[in-house]
Amino acid sequence: MAKDMTLLWGSGSPPCWRVQLMLEEKQLQGYNQKRLCFYKMEHKSQEVLDMNPRGQLPAFKCGNYILNESYAACFFLENQYKSQGNKLIPDSPEAQALMYQRMFEVLTLGQKMCMFTLMCITTKSIWLLFCEARQ
Ligand SMILES: N[C@@H](CCC(=O)N[C@@H](CS)C(=O)NCC(=O)O)C(=O)O
């Protein structure tokens, strides 16, 4: 059954790890997978664009069913393989709400880290331009 699945992923990518971990937790080893290199812009290759027009990784396919959001792929796998491997969505409303809270916290943290990185890059660029102008 996992032979019907394909995961295109890139190293160092937390959304890709998310789907890889989920596949392991659900004991779905043996799926087709391909590691692509961000530096070589392989995530913008036709192979990826055919699966994910946004040109982002992970790109996940189960049969002909394509999912490109890592959390969506995780929910799909949990629901499709409920009784297989580890159960990852708790039943109680409290525990489930806590799970969603952690999910959204991670997303918010990711956004803040991106903003911070962007700010550092911009500040450094402005500083370099300033130094150049003074010479
Ligand atoms: N919300 C997406 C995010 C996917 C994403 O941003 N992937 C990054 C790697 S971590 C990517 O492919 N970046 C390349 C790009 O945006 O061009 C998910 O969770 O699957």
C-alpha cells in the first residue's frame, strides 16, 4: 500500500520532516521518495511543478491523490490509517485542542523566524550600502 505513495522532499525542511515522521509513525515504509536539492533549484523542476504548482516541498502523492500542504498530508495519513501504527490525534477534546495549539504555535514561530531572518538580511544589506557610500 505504501508503494502507491510518493514523497518529494528536500533536506533541512521541517514541513518535509513532518510528513516523513508521519509516514514512519504510521508504519508506511517502502513508499517512493526522492530527495531534491533546494540549492540546485530542483524544487522548481517540472517533476515537482507537476505535483505542486507552487514549486515547494514536500509534494506528496497517494495513488492519484495529491497533497502539498504538510499538515494536510499528516491529517490524511492519520485518518486513512487510523488503526495502523501510532495513533496521533487524541480523542479527548482537551488533548486534541492542545495538539492544535502546538501545531499553530509551530506555524507562528516559523513565521516569526522568517520575519527575523528577513529583517537581518535587510539590515545587513542597508549597512553594506551605507559603508560603500562612505568610501
Ligand atoms: N505550508 C507548506 C510549506 C512548504 C514550504 O514552504 N516548503 C519550503 C521548504 S521548507 C519550500 O519548498 N520552499 C521553496 C519555495 O518556497 O520556493 C507545508 O507545510 O507543506
